[in-house]
Amino acid sequence: MKKTQLLKGVLEGCVLLIIKEKEVYGYELVQQLKKSGFEEIVGGTVYPILQKLEKNALTTSVKKPSSDGPDRKYYQITEKGREYCDDFVQNWKELESSVHHLID
Amino acid sequence: MNSTKLVIQQNNELREELNEENKAYYEEMLVYMRVRSWLKDEEKVEEVLMQVLQDMVSAQEESIPAEKYFGKNPQTYANQILSNLERNWVDHLQLVFSIVGFTLVLSILNNIITMATGLNLVTVLSRSFLIYVAVFAVFKWIEMDSFTNTSSKWKDFLFMVIILSVFVLGMIVETMLPYQLFINIPITVSWGILILCLIGAIWKFFVLSKEERKAWVFPLLFLVGASCIGLINYL
């Protein structure tokens, strides 16, 4: 099984966890994901996730001045997003222990 | 200048900071997204394009090539990004109205040159429809041509021939339509409309930025030329 397939449902939650820590722009987020061990993640898969999160009101965005051209889009977490994060962490822990149980 | 135009201009400037390889990678995606965004909100499309560009510039500053940053399947990612954007019918209606307006102005120019007063509304609508189909076909053509290495001048030529044939065929078919609707437009009204168009076109020329002016020269000359011919005929 491909790792990317396994990752699909989890990535949204992971992106949100990073945004929860501090507001970020796209490039920063991709680098942060890579640093956290998601080395195969590329920008192309991250932008659609960012769009979805914003569409579902889990994040909002603000424009801030940038050294690379015009104002840059920074993502911030919303209250709804925080709740989603808590649920995600809870679900992940349950899933992790179940999978662990099977593996052992 | 509206905000979308401003973003496009900023994109043109910032793109120059990419090196040759990264620029080629980005531009292929840019063209693909712009033509695929038919019916989509242009402002939103340009916003995402700018976001990706800024991030690619950041990646380049840290010596990460665009392909490594954005990924090996730009077409898939671009499709996903576009599918998340909503449709914008206002932009689309604007396009439809400008095509109908364009065809109307052409018919009026034709009336002025030939000093005719009749205007067939069915012809105006059917030609507008043909132009609409042609615009759509060109967009689809560029879209199909993206991310492939199979484009050739030959194929482009063949495509143009097909489009032109459809156009000619359409013009033959429209004369056979059972229902025609003629209205009478006095020559003075035609002149009035033409003069308004001329004033509008000249005004727009001075409002546009230098880059856009180049594209506006041709339609402007066309209008002035047709007016001159009409005037000579009239006198």
C-alpha cells in the first residue's frame, strides 16, 4: 500500500495542527510538514487542502506584506478549527491504539 | 485598475524573478489554470496563482527547484485547486454580452460601409453563438495541449482550419434559418452608435497601461478605418 493513500485523510488534520501553533503561509507550511517527517509532501497537494480548510471555515486568511512581491496570504485557525483539531487528536489516538493492538 | 488586473500585473513582474527552468514549469501551469478556469472566478484563480508563485520564489531562494517544491504532477494539482473554486456566472455573462455587443458593432459598421439600414437580429445572435463556440474551442485546445510535448504547428494549423470551416458553415446555415428578424436602424443612428464606440475606444486607449495598449491598437485602427470608409461613402 502506498503511504500517500494512508496519509490522505490525516493530512488535513496535520496541516491544521501546524496552523494552530502559529499563522503560516503556503511555503512555510510545506517546509514545516517536511521538517515534521512528511518528507514526500509537495506544495501541489497542500494548496487544495488549504483551500478546503478555508472553505469549511476551519481557517481564515489575512494578507500581510512580503519581501517576495505583493502581500502574502497567511492562514490562521478559527474557533471551529480548534474544535476540529481536538476531535482529530482524539480520533487519532483511538485509531492509533487500535492499530497498535492489531500489530502487536 | 481593478484588483484582478493588478494581481496579473504583479504576477508578470514577480515571474521574472524565477530562473529559466522554474519559470517554464510555472508558466505551463499558469496557462493551463487560466484556460481551464472557464466559468470560474478569475479573481480567485489569480489569487491562487500568485500564492503559488510567491511560494516558488521562496523555494528558489532556498535552492529548491519549482518541480521539487510543487511536485511532479502539476496537472493533477491544478485540477484539484480549480475544482475547489466556485463558478462565477457574472464574469461569464459579461463575456456573453461583450460577444453580442461586438457582433452588433460589426453589423452596424457593415451597415455604415454599405449604407444599409436593415439589421437581422437572428444573424447577430447566430454569429455571436459561433464566436462563443470558437472562443470555447480555443480554450479547450490550449487546455488539451498543456503538459504534453506533442504540440506542433501543424496541429495548430489544422485546428484553425477546422474552426474557420465551422464558421463558414455556420454562416451558410444561418441564411437558411426559417425565422429571420429584421429591424430598421436609420443610418444616423448607426453613425451615432459608431461615434460613441469611437469615443469609448479612444478613451479606453488612454486609460489602459502601456502593455495593454498594444493589444488595443488593432481594434482601434479597425474602427477608425471603417469609419473613414463609411464617411467617404456617405460624402
